Amino acid sequence: MTDSLATIYGIGVGPGDPLLLTLRGAAVLREVGAVLAPRSAEDRDSLALAIARPHLPADCAVLEAVFPMTEQRAVLEQAWEDAARELIAVAAAGRPAAFLTLGDAMLYSTWSYLLAAVLRLRPDATVVTVPGITAMSACAAAVGQPLAEGRAPLLIWPDEPPASLDALTALAPNIVFMKAARHLDALADAVETLGADAVAVRRCSLPDQAVTRDLRAWEAGRSYFTTVLVHVDPTPPTPSPAGRGGEKESK
């Protein structure tokens, strides 16, 4: 019979400002024995850890894991499994453990892969996910622009945009382009062709937050943490000719 584990948490710490960490997230952080924070490289600090640090108790152990910026599945899977084993080791010692992730824990987050790895290694584990404020929500608030209104759908696009946005705007008049720093020129061309409104937000909610409606303005000094909000005014429906559709004419 295996020893029981303390609870393992995945916590979405929000977009950047420590004050945008949820009350639930802060409460959990005050109780954990250790946190595991992600880094993209050995020489880069963890933004998720910087957000969470003001809420950590003095005796909380801080662990960091490197998740390489690569598309090599085998490399990523090994990193996920190594991190899952670290969380399990803390929980096996009787201390709750938490993985920190930017934004929301269940939206394009490394936590979803760690969650699967933890449960594969220890199906008996008690795992709890704490949601967080998304970057797109923070960006919309920062520029005073709704993500969507009424019954209009919202589309989230996490990859390189197509050359034409027509196919996307046919699905939704509101589009969020995440991790968009590498694609600003392509987005600028597509937005101009479409006649859409677009705004880019860099490092939202952080002290060096920047906003621009000129997507080509950030040719230099681009940040990975760049989100673009695009809105297209929907085409109004063509009125039906008199006597066709709508109410029947009276006789």
C-alpha cells in the first residue's frame, strides 16, 4: 500500500501584478510547504514566482523547473515528468505543494501537462486546480475594450495568424491573438486589409506595461508577453424586400 500524499495544487497566478492573484490563490499559497515555479531557461527568472513571492510564508521551500522553449515532444515530456516527480516528492513528505503558472491554470498552461503526469505517476494523488485571471482579461481591462458583447462569439488564437483573417472573422468578430510578438507585422497587414480595429498590449499589469494600436511600432524590443485584441464590426443584415420574409402582408 502506498503512502498517502498531501494535496498538490496548480495555481494560476494571473497576468503579472501580484494584486491580481485571486484571494483563493493567495490563501493556498499561505498554506503550502513548497512551490514549484517554471522558467524557460536556466538564466531566466520566473515571473510566476515573482508574482507569488509576496504571498509565500517564510518557511515555504521554493523550487524551480526549466521548461525549454522547444517543440520537441520528448524533451517537453521529460521536463513535465521531472517536475511532476518533484511535486510528488514534496507531497509524499506530508507538505502540500503548488505549481505556479501564469494567467489561468487551465488555458494554454504547462500545468495541464503536469496534472496529467502527476496522475499518471500517482493515480491516488489529490490534485486541486486554482483558476487565475487570464492575460486577455487583463489586457481588455487595461485598454477599456470588451472582449465580447451581447451574443457575439470570441475566438482565441494561440499560433501564427493566417495571411487573411477572413476565415477567422467569419467565426467571430472578436479575436484574441496570444503570444503575438513574433507575428505583429503579419497581423498588421491582415488587420489593415480587413479594416479591423486592433490593439496590442505588452507585459500587461506590470510596471513596464505598454499599449499600441500601431502593430508595427514594436519592431524592436518585442516581448513574449504580447497580446493583440482584434475587433471587426459585424456586417448588418440586408433588409428583406417588401413582401418577402418577416410578417405576411395583410389582404
